[in-house]
Amino acid sequence: MSKIRFKALSETLNRKPIEVNENTKRSLLFGENVFNETSMRQYLTKDAYVGVMSAISKGTKIDRKIANQVSSAMKEWALSKGVTHYTHWFQPLTGATAEKHDAFFETIGGGLAIEKFEGGQLVQQEPDASSFPNGGIRNTFEARGYTAWDPTSPAFIYGTTLCIPTIFISYTGEALDYKTPLLRALHAVDKAATNVCKYFDKNVRKVTSSLGWEQEYFLIDKALAASRPDIILTGRTLVGHSPAKGQQLDDHYFGSIPTRALNFMRELETECMLLGIPVKTRHNEVAPNQFELAPIYEESNLAVDHNSLLMDVMGKVASRHNFKVLFHEKPFAGINGSGKHNNWSLATDTGINLLGPGKTPMSNLQFLTFFINTIKAVNDNEELLRASIASASNDHRLGANEAPPAIISVFIGAQLTKVLKELEGVTNGKLSPEEKTDLKLNVVGKIPDVLLDNTDRNRTSPFAFTGNKFEFRAVGSTANCANPMTILNTIVAKQLKDFKVEVDALIENNDLKKDEAIFNVLREYIKKSKTILFEGNGYGEAWEKEAKKRGLSNNKTTPEALKVKVADKTIQLFEEMKIMSKVETEARYEIEIEEYTLRLQIESRALGDIAGNHIVPTAIRYQNLLIKNVKGLKEIFGKDFKKHADEQLKLITKISEHIEGLHAKIDDMLAERKKANKIENIEKKAVAYCNKVKPYFEEIRYHCDKLELMVDDELWPLTKYREILFTR
């Protein structure tokens, strides 16, 4: 095994950067392989173009005649670019993307063939997709699941395949993917937010949820990755002693990007431009060999699709550059993990960011309305928001090395805290002329200036207001953004819906003017939402005690966090907002809890194999060398040999102790895993893996990492942290 390690190091050190040509302006490349508005204008008839654009902007249905025209145009556009196949591209509940390629090619008899792609093939397909997670919605022998075209996300070409973004549903209509509930949530927040906007501007017809994700990742040489069975099987290192130098000097953060990594990024960005993914920012992150890229904000559904596509493209481009991308939230112990910050806002079709202040008191009152309602939504649903980012891999990251804790809180900065405090003192009922003037001039009117100077930052806040948006920082780097975005848009939609009811009731029943009614409701929301607001450091026992006192949840593990997903309150919320039925909600819970168990099961097996079959034999081999050395010293020095072999004898003893400890812990872990595997209830099995099996991971790792420091470097079988993290 050590031969593999040193061969991998030799390969890595002899790599030459792959040359990348960037001779074309990004703006000219952007969207070249996307069936976007420009392509549609060129290839579609006027009726077909109007039909598709109406479906995108208004959600109207595309009839069969229009679908046939669109499919014909799509085919001609794709064939002009050398495409041979098409696929319905969807996002099943595995967290990855899925596709089944079909050729345009069709035989017509007489030894002849044509290129064929009709409206029916565009609108709907029936893949044999029985092996995807379904949470009991359908049996394996009932393989029928349907993919249906989502016209709001444009088709694109990747390689020689036309990819058509679709939803994925069961034969009986239940959602089996991430996209379907997201689209429902976006519709709900559009409707609720538009109704509230009409208090301020009657011309608003549509509100769009926007998302800007920040993708963090590690980039390591693929030969080094292949030399580590744990990375290959689990995406992270299960053992490995921290190197003398980690991230403590902060010399990697925003530093000069290594040439090989930069060339990978340049080719990746070119691919992204062709696919219409508007990537803009790239930089080194805090940990060694950790990087980040971020796009310009987009409509949430499209942004989710682009992030899912990007992760696939990154893997393929990385391979061409002899890299492996690690998306795991915590691939290395002792240094920063990776997140996927979700920057979220709402924008009107009149061009207004609802979470950005304006220049007038009225526009600022609109800002405060959406700002405070979002805080209230998080306050009332913090446990559900925590559940939206729960996973076995994110459990390792939350609460460690600058990552947000598992306790959800909202950071808004000192200046906005002061504004809310002043609004909290608004008179109950009708406002005096003096109070109205004071609010408009001295509180609401000054918000743009407040935000201009509000430069507070809190890297440990899971949900922070950052000037003109909220940043959901607790989302993990492997996550599909659809999950947290579905929850966030749903709870905000519900909150805005309730807000509208309360304001209308005050206007109608209490004879209050619109502004007075809004101020009265916002005042009560501020009082009720104090629990969730936190400006301090999210680390440590002090905050945990304070959070407990406030009644905030602190669900540190996925099994704890996921329970709220099947609580009566959650099911009622999803049913009321028409996001998911009870069956769909319970199915998702079952899938997520089972995935958690399976991931821990895989890690347990991999760790047992590495410790028992790689590390223990290596330690024994080195111990035998020491024993041979001691015997030689005894032959030379006779009865005085102990004086000369003292250190060797101590080392032999320590190695024996760690080998013994390893065997004992591996056996104990195996016994607990066997017990857990016999449990039929999925919840109890997940809890058993979490509380009984997983604790052995660190105990086994402790012995392995100690042995790494003792065993001769020439014999050690696993590529070490210093080699993985610092070999460029």
C-alpha cells in the first residue's frame, strides 16, 4: 500500500499544468449552448415563442400544437450544433442529477432513417426509474415514474446531448424529486409577496425569489485521492493526523491561485459560460487546497438547476486536469469545512429588490415589511429550517472551524437592531401626527444611511442579513439548494399570507389607515421575534445555554433535526401552502433518514477495513523491525542492552497498546453495527447508528493517528494530510 502512496506522490509532483485557451470574450460565449430567448427567437415561430414565454412568466400551459413546434425547433437547433441525443434531465432524491439518453435517430422502413423529436417526447417521458429513492410512494415493480418538461429552466447542450430540465413524479402524481416542491414554493411566495406588495405599488404583478449560491470545495490531485480508500468510498478522510502546518497562518485565504488550479478554473468557467451559468467570482478559501466560486444572482429555480449542473461539470473538468473535487462538508479534520452559502432575496417585476432599502419612507416601509416578516418566518420555523440542511456530512461541519452552529439564529447588525427597537415602541392603534412624522423622518427614512454604515459581519451566524439579502450560511457544500430554498420560500410565503390577513383586519375592523395597520402588525412581530435575533459569537457553551433559555432548538445530529419534518405543524404547513402532501412529506423524511443510516454504515465499513487491513498490519510490520533491532542490540550489548534499547522498547509497548486498542474498538463497533442492522424501524436504526456506532469513529481514529506518528514514514500506507493538502 505504501508503494501506491509514493507512486501517487511521484505522479502528482511530475504533473504539468494543462494548457487552457481563453481567446473569446466571456460575453460572447455566454449561453451559446442554451436554448434561451435568443435561440428561441431564431428558431421558433411567433406563436410558439409567445407560448413558451407566457409559460415562463405566467405559468400558462403549453398546448400540444405549440409543444410540437418547440420540439421541432429545439431539434433543429441541437442538430446544428452536432447533437445526437436528448435526455430529460432531472434531480431525483439522491442529491445528484439523472439522465437517460435517447437518440434523435428513428427508422422509417425500407432501410431508411430520420432524425425525430416530437412534442410528446419533449413534454413527457417514462424512464425506468424504479431504483431511485421513493420513500414508499411506489413499489419497485411499479416502475412507472414520469418526467415532465419545466419550460422555466431552458434546455441546454452538454457534450453531444440536448438536456431538457424536467420534474420527476410518480404514476399517481407525487413528487419524486427536488424541483417539483421548489416550483410549488416559488409559486406560493410569488402569490403571497405580490399581494403584500400591492400595499405599496399597485403595478406589481409578480415577485421572483432570487438565489446566489457560493460553492466551496477542495481540489486535490486524483492520484492522491485514489491512494486513499476513505476518500474514494466516503468523500472524506476517516483517519489522518493533522500536519504541523494547517490553516493557522491564513496564507492560503485569498492568496495567489496555484497554476494547475487556476487552469482548471479557467476551463470550468468557459464551460459554465457556454451553459449559461453566470459564474463571476473565484478565490482561495481558508483551508489549504480549498477554493470557492460564486455566480451572479438568478431566479431561484434556474439557480438551483445551475448549481446541480455545475457540480457535475466540475467533476468532469477536474478529471481532465488530473484533479478530484471534494464537495464533502468536512473532508479533513482540524481545518475549515465547505459550505454553500445561499444568498436569498425577493424582487418584483417592476425591478425592486424587496430586501433592499429605497430613497423614500414608503419604499423603506416596504423593505421593513419584508425584512421583519422574514425574521418572523425564521423565528417561527427555526427547527424546520435547521432540518432543511441536515445530513450526515453537514453534521461534521456545523459548529466547527468558523462554520455556523446547529442552532438557527438571525444576525442583522447593531444599526438595524436599533431600528427595530425604535419600531417596537410604536403606539398601539392610531398614530399621532408627531409619531408619524418621527417614524418617517428619523426611523424609516434613514434606513439607506443606516445600511450604508452597517458593515457588521458575523461568520458564525447561520442566517445573516448582509445589506440587501439574507445569507443562509448553514447550507452544506454537497446539498441540493432546492431543499433549503423550498423550506425558506414556503415559510416566508406562509408568513406574508398571515401578515396580509392581519393588516387587512386592522384596516377593516379598527378603522386604521394602511401605514398605521402595517406599523402595528410589524411592532408585534418584532416583539415575538426577539428570540431568534443574536448578534454574538455562535460558538461555545455560553450561546448554547442562552439559546436553550430562549427555547431555540439545538439539534446537533441529523436524526434529531429531521423529526420536525413529519411533525403535524410541518405537514399542515405544506398542505396549506400546497407544497407537498402528507404522503410526499413522509416519503422525503423516510428517504433522508435512511440515507443518513446508509452513509454511516458505509463509513463504518470503510473505517473498519482501513484500520484492520491497512494500518494494523503496517504497525505490526514496523513493530517487528523494532523487535529485530532490539534482539540485535541484545546480541551486541548482552545484559546491558536495555540501556541502549530503552526507546525502542517503549515504542514497541506503545504500538502494542494502540494495536490492542484498535482491535477492541473495531470489534465493539462491529458488534454495535450488527445490532443496528437488525432494527427494522428506520428512525430507531438511524439513532442507533448515530449514538452507538458513530462514536467509535473518533476512538478508532485516535489510535490510527497515533500510530501514524510512530510508524516509519516509508512504511505508512495512506497518503498523509501534509501531502494531500500541500502538494500543488
